[in-house]
Amino acid sequence: MCYGLRVDFQGELFPGSAALLAWADELREVRTICHCGKKATMVVRQGPDGVALVDGAQVCIGGNEKYVSLCRKHFRVAMGDAPAKPAAPATTTCE
């Protein structure tokens, strides 16, 4: 049995996740909920100002102060990929 995140804050598979998904006979999800009430399948990393970051190191240790779980629709809005008020691109290093 293994536990981990499937994708990073940019929606890209972690290399280890890709390998585990390819070999898994069974998958059990720990479900999280987006602020809209839908199933959260994505996660965004936020800067100190609360704006979703679009680049940075793939791995950055943090908790609720850095990461927010979102449904795909709100992930796309936060990343500036969907019609809505897009977040301004920001760059940060992992601290």
C-alpha cells in the first residue's frame, strides 16, 4: 500500500505517482472538497498574498498555509486558464 499526491500544483504528475498508477491493481482516494462543494482533484500553491503561483519547484513542503485543494474548474480559474478573473502570475522560491 502507498499514499501520496497524484499531481503537483501545476497539474503535472509526480514521477513516482505515474509509476505507482501504472502498477496499481486498486486505487482508493482520500477525497477532499473544493470551496464550491465539488470533489477537489487539483491543488494550487499560494504565495503569501493568497495568489496562486504558476511556477516554482515541484516539491515544496507546506500545509494549509501554502496549498488549497480545488475542483478542476476552480484550478483553471486560479491558474489563469479559464474565463474568469485570472490570478496574476507570480514567481516564488520554496522557503
